[in-house]
Amino acid sequence: MDLVVTSMGSVFEDIVGSSEADGFISLVGLAVGDKIQAEYLNAKGTSQLDRAEMVDALLDMRRRIGSTSYVLEDSAQRIVLGNNRCPFGDLAKKFPSLCMLTANVCGHLAAESQGYARVDLPETIAAGASECRVVIDLDPETVGHGRRYHRRARA
């Protein structure tokens, strides 16, 4: 799976550039997020994860793809995850748009659980930091940077 994702990211960045690759990888992240969300909901036998289950799902998902994520902050307004091992290895330094894949999965899971999420990656291994920081703001009134996610309407 990692080989497919990293190859896909590198091909898109080479052909259309980093910005456009981010958009495509965002769509892939949404599709992956849907599948992961469904797995966790089925395992719990519920239609929505509560806050603690959502945090557990975020950590488990990131562990499954090969990162070593841990909670740096967990408050009513935000969750901050740290990670000191990139699941994409050195390829992320060459193709930083791959960071959008895990960011979008985190945003999707958090928004579906909590109604809203904004995800920012202020530090990434891909950009040369020693670890990644994934900031997930849960309050839409909080000022900050990042990509916004909203719970989708249910039928």
C-alpha cells in the first residue's frame, strides 16, 4: 500500500506540480477516511464515534500506516498529535504533498465524530522538522490556519 501511495504522489507531483497533487491526494484521503470511519463504526456497533473513541481511532490509524503518533494535547478546543516516524519515509521529503493524505484522514475522522475539524501541519518531517505536529482544532471559532472539515449530512 505504501508503495502505491508514494508512487501515486510522486507521479502527480512530477506531472502537475505540488499544489495540484495536494488536491488530488486530498480526495484520496477523503476516500480512505470514509473506509477507516466505516471500519471503526462497525467495530463499535455505533453510528458515530465519541470523542475518546475518535482519538483512539486517530492514533490507531496512524500506527497502522507506520507512524509513531502520540497525543501532545487533548483539550475541548483541540487535539495535537506528535509523530516521530513518517510512514512514507524519505519519499515525504521529496514529495511533501503526501502529508495531505494523513492530514485529510485525520480531518475527516475528527469532523465526522465532532462535527467540525480544522487540521494544520505546522511541523513536518517532510519539511525538515525532527517530528510532525498535527493540530486538530475542533472549535470553528478558533482562529488559525489549516484545512477545514465538516460532518457530512446523513441521509
